[in-house]
Amino acid sequence: MGDNQNSNMPSESDLNCLPIVTLKQMLETTPRMLTSHQLDALGFKFQKAFRRACLSGEMDRIKLFLEGLPDQLTPISKRLLADRTALSWAAHGGQVAVIDYICFRQHDSDFMGYDYDAGLAVLAALDALREGRSILGEKYGVEFSDDAASSSMAVVYQVAIETKSLDLIAVLEDRIAAALDQQIAYQMRHRNRG
């Protein structure tokens, strides 16, 4: 029985190379009941394939991994969505569409780590850069509350500064604005109750 289950488990090569339709069909045959060890081992394979897809901009593969996995593999999708290393790979690969796609699907705690001041600072830095003002003399214009990998926003921003890519910062603008708007609405609702 164990051998039969392993034969239905995708290899790293399958996850990286199979056409999306074929891979999706294969994943549908993944055993319904997986041990935590099997799920962890499979999750590691997915993580490597996901990071590679983020670097190269393989949107169909990324969408499959985040939204198209069978129910027994949804814990893997959740882990991939919060993988800041994968987002860093996308940023280093200049994959603006991938960054936008992933960030808009993340919860605020993963995207900005509830560091709303840093979100405002990123927006201000973006405005300064668009106006041709340098932010490099200001410790990259933004100080994050924890470390540079504390949120997806921080990861992408740091890569953008390293690579001098305004596009990478600009892709964060709408997502930051959405998170800030949501937080303001939340605070206004709670203020009116008190």
C-alpha cells in the first residue's frame, strides 16, 4: 500500500516540468490521507518548485500551487502563500506580476506584518523616487519594525532598493493602500462603537 501511495506522489521534476494540465491531473490522484511526514516531504518539493516558478514568472504554475491543489494539499498552498523567500526570488527575477498576484492574496499579517507606519513610509519613498528625489541617504527611506524579512512588503522593498527598481516598489502601492484603507475603516468602526 505504501508503495502504491508513493507512486501517486509527484516528484520534484514533475512539479517543475510537467505541463499544467498533466500536473493538475496527477495531483488529483494524490492519496487523500497523508501522514504529516508525507505532507512535509511533499511540501518541501512544492516549495522548491514554487520558488523556481516565482523566479521565472510561471504564473500558471504559481496559480495552480496557490489555488488549484486538491483539498488534501491545501496546507501546502497556505505555506507557499506566506513564503517570503519565494517572493524575494520573484523580486530578484523582476517578476512584477508574480509579486502583485501573491501580495494581493496574502493576509495583512503576512504582507505588511501590521507595520502600517512602514507602509506609509514605502508610499512616501515611492513618491520621492517618482519626483526624482533620492531616498538612499535616509537609510533606504523606510525603517521596518522588525528585520528586513519580517513581511512580504519589507522583502520586496529591500530587493527594490538593492536593484534600484522603481517597478518593484510601485507594484506594492495598491496593496499597501488597500491594507491601510482596511485598517482605517476598522479603526473608524471601533471608534464609533466606543
